[in-house]
Amino acid sequence: MQDALTFTAFSKKINEIYGNVNEERDFEYIYSYLCRNCSYLSRSILRDGNSKLFFAKSFSWLFSVAGKLEVDLGDVFRRKYPRACPYCVTAPCQCNETHRAPVNKAPAHAVRLSLINMYNTDMNSSAELGLEKAILRMGEIYPANKAIWKAFGSFYHFSRLFEELGEIHEAYSGYKKDGEKIKLEEELADVTAWLLSAWGIHHKSDSLSDCLLDYYIDNCPVCKKSPCVCTEYSDRPQMLADKASLEEVKAKIVELISLDPSLKAEIGELLSSMDQAIDTVSTVDAKQAVGSVKRALTQMEGAINKADDVTGRTNKVLASIKSILSTLESFKDYWPG
């Protein structure tokens, strides 16, 4: 496992790759990609898709938003969550019992002082906070999150995350009117907390640091450069159909039929479905076509595996089917439910 990334180290990495391009972008552009990838993260978890990819993208855009606003994300996270819940001022959180009031019924000024003292103690104990330790911190403060997720799935967790995302935008509106950044910093800390908590629950045995380092192993994953030279809206398709991917699947079906022309009668109509999806580039058509291909080839694979007389040609057909099904893994998030 790689050495754990700190907030500062990952912020520096994002700035090295995207600092120049993000400087030219407005807040709304960067914020929209944060919202988009958090929504895709939620969907990928619900559908057992590639959630690590969307964790990496969500954290990247979150750090980009913070960088755009000149906010030290690690500092505001530690200030909001200094080893205790900021409402009941204890860990594990007891807000269910106190109704978000401090456990000792302390007045507001005493709560503020207590949190400041906790923050100072936390900062004195370690100048930098690693992402892995931040994940553990969220589990220690809010162990109930894991129990809720286990009982009801990720719905509650992501409903809270999207609530906080909305509050970021509201706080930004306030910041633009009055120049006050404290509410914006607090909301950024909250989104950070919910994302860290989600990773700790869903990928409890995996390193977020490794995930992020792997994602940027070749610099920007799209243009492969640092600094990034991508133009706006040049991101790769993730959830919607794109012609190149559909054409790749069609070409593999054609190759499969060439290995055994007798298959044309059985799966030839799949080509018509793919042609329609390629022609319209409609996500609805793509879902139908991809679903049809997956179902037909999965059944064919099962039938071949049960056959007794597997020849060399049949082995090639089976390998071709496996290759197509492997390609379809990239469409996993928009297969029909």
C-alpha cells in the first residue's frame, strides 16, 4: 500500500494537474461536475458498478471546488470535526438522544470554545491529516452511519450528501453577496465528511489513498498530461451512450459471427439493435441494445459450457463471447435494471 495521502498532498496534486485550467473556469462549472460525479457515485453503489472510479472523480472535483475558492479543505474539515460531533460535542455522536444539543447542555459560547480547544489539540498532535485517518475519524464519531447503511442501504447516506451539496451552492450565493466564507467552508467540510464516511463503509478494507494515486498514475486520466490541457466539456462519457463504444461492441459481434456463420440466424438481429443505437445515439436505445446483447450472449455462453463436444472453433467462439461480455462491463451502470 502506498503511503497515505494527506489533504495537503492531494490538494497539491490536483492543483498541479488542474490548477491552470480551473483558474479559467468559474465556480458553477466546477461545482456542476462535483454534483454530477457524486450522483454517479450514488448510482454506481446502488447498481454495484465501478464506485472507486466515481469516488476518485468526486473527491477530485471537491478538492477542485475548494481550490477555486482558496479553501484549505483539510483545515476546515478538522475545524468542523475535531474528533467530535460539532453538535453534541462528543464521540461517538449522541445527537439522537440530545436532539443535536451538547451532551452537557453547555451554552453556545462554551460549545464554541470547546470545539476550538479540540481543534487546537488536534492540530498540535499532527500538523497534517491523512485521508485514511480522516476516514477512521468519521467512523469513530458516527458509527451509526454504518448500521443505517447496513439496514437500509446507501439511500440515507446519499440523501444527506446531496443535501449538503445544495447547501454549498446556497452558501456560495451568500458568499458572493456578503463576502463571508465561513458558511461555505462549513458546507465543504460536511460534503467531505459524508464522502469520507461513504468510502469507509463501502470500501472499508481498501485505501482511498491508493485509489486516488492509481487514478492519477498517468496524470490527467483524459489527456495524460500535467498540467492538464483538456478543453471544457472534454470529459469521457460515463453514463450516457457514446457512438465509439457502441461501434466497438458491434465490431466484436461481427467478428463472432465470422468465427461461426451459423450464429447469424441466432444473433444477427443484435446487429440491427446496435445499428439503431449507433444511429440515434439514444441512451434508451443503447440500454435496450446492450441489454439484449448481454442476455443473448450470456445464454449462449452457458449453453456452450454445458456442451460435451467443445472443439477448437467452439473455444474461439467462447473466447469471443467472453471478450464481448467483458467489454460490456464498461456499460454496467446503464444496463437495464
